[in-house]
Amino acid sequence: MEATRTRTARPYPASSFQDALDLGNAIMQHAAGERVRRLTLLEKMGKSATSGATKMMITNSGKYGITTGSYAADFFELTAVGAIAVNPAKAEGERRKAAFDLSIDGVAPFKLLYDHYKGKRLPEREIIKDVLRDSGINVPDLDECVDTFIVNVKDLGLLRTIGGAETLITIEQLLEELPHADGSGATMRLPATQPAPSIVKKVADDSASASDWEKVCFYITPIGAEDSVERKHADLFMSSLVQPALAELGLTVVRADQIGEAGMITTQVLEYLKKSKLAIADLSYLNPNVFYEVALRHALRLPVVQLIRKADRLPFDVNQSRTLVFDTSDIYSLVPKLQTYRAEIANQARKAIEDPESVGNPVSVFYPDFYK
């Protein structure tokens, strides 16, 4: 008889700590941090009690130790440490230490990596994955685990650029320095993007199947003329950040100039906007075509990950959606942070694919009747 197939449980939460805080923050906001009925809180949050995304949010909050109560429980309650982490009345040092205890120290593979690398330069991700492989901890998805760890330590403020390399400082050093300024930066040019992927030819020949589209990420970005600063920026972000980040998710990145004339919104561009599994939208330089294409993805209720360079001010109309901000002010700060930025993109992409609404959609948030 064929053996029953079992799914290996993750020894870590399936989201970043920052994303998992949503439930705890809601308890603090709507119930003043007190025990609250599950259905009452979810109604206040505008969440469906039966949706997969809601169940995942509750599960991740519990795995981090922020809250108690499963998605079937009658009540939710903050843990003692969770209550400190989400309480704005607490001192910053107390909240940061509580967040560290929950997001790193309380998660076996993250604690292992922190203990291994604290005070040291963070190496390439393959080396980090080898540390996990040799640890004896059964990690079914090494890429996801490493990405989540990197995002968590970055959000805590534990990643610093020291001597031109991204270094993991200790929580003790961080707490001693609070409050402190956070610096970063970057600008450089890398080789131009790769030739058009095979999917482009299939689409042009009208032979692309539904399974082909499931492997496509459409990269919405300002492109500009050859040798323009916009083109250099687009080439850098695509080849150094977006493509490496999405390769681990099995997605092929396609950019508009690979399928037609740059700057033109063609029938094929519209097809990619409608059918691609994911879209990455670079809002840098505040390009009108980019915003037009993002609006179409929002109207179609399809997953979008937004990013922008730090030098640009995020427009009001899209600032309700979570946007990854990358500092591109000088090469010496960018290069050490490339791995962290890739991890942020990969982490946000996973979340957007699993639940497009979770990363923010102004259309569905402010005018849900639009879809009726």
C-alpha cells in the first residue's frame, strides 16, 4: 500500500514578524490590549473569519508568541511579551527587546542564525542555507527561512553596514545605542538585462498556456532611452534585485521593453498586466505609465509588490499599499544591502501571491463596491 504523504511543518512562522504583528496591534487598538472575542476583533479588522489569509495571520501571530488563541478559539489575548511589543506607551528599548525575543530568540532556526552570525559579516545566502542544513533543524524551505530571518533582523535594526559589509550587530549593542540614526545608500550600474525569456516568444506566437503565465512576473518600471538614468536604474534593479529575488520562487521576470517599444502601452503589455502571476512595480521617478499600469493591476485585484528609491516621495494615492524603500544614494551603501533588499522583495512577493489584498489595494480598501 502506498505510504501516506505528510507535509513537513515549518519550524518558523510563514511571514515576517512585522506582518505577524497585525493581530497584536489590532488587539491593542480595538481592545486596549485586553482579551477580546475572536469574531468581534476580526469584524473590526475587516477580516473574514474563514478565509485562508486570516487563518494564516492568526497562526503566524501564535507561532511568534505575540498572541494566544487559534483561528477556532473564542478569544484572542496578547502574551506578556506580545503586550510589550505592541504597546506604544512602553519605552522603545523595551519594545525592541520584546520584538527580538519573539521574532529571533523564540524561533529555533532564527536563533541559530543569530547566534552564529552576531557580530559578524552576513555572508551570501547559500552559505547561510548551509548553516541551516548542518544544524539538524528540519527546514523544508531554506530560501523562505533565510529571507524571513533577514527581513526580521533588518526590521529590528540589527543589520549595519560596517567596513563596507552588512554586519549583524547584537541586540545588546542596539539597545545601548537607542535612539540611533539609520544610514544606508546606493547607485551603480550593472550589465543590461538578460535577453527576453522564452515566455515572450510564446505570447507573441499566441501559444502561451495558463501554466506558462503562472511562472511570469511582469516588471513595471520606468525604462527611458538608452543610457538615460532611468534605463540604468531599471537595468540595475532588474538584474541585481528583482530577478535574483524571484528566481527562488520559480518566476521569470519580463519587462516591457522585452516585448515591444519602451514607453508604449501595447496590447501585449495589457495582456501581461492581466495574466502574469505577479507584478513588481518600481515607482521610482514617478513615471505616469508605471502608475497607469499599477492602477490596472489594482482594478483587476491582482498581486502587486511596490518598491521605490528613497529619493522619491511616495504619492498619496498609493501610500496605503506597503512599499519597499531602497536607498540608492551611493554605491558603498547599496552593495552591502543587495542581499537584504532581495530578501525583502522575495518575502513581500510570497505574501502578495498568497493574499493579494494583504499588501494593500486602494481600490478594494476605499471602494469595495467597485467590484460589484
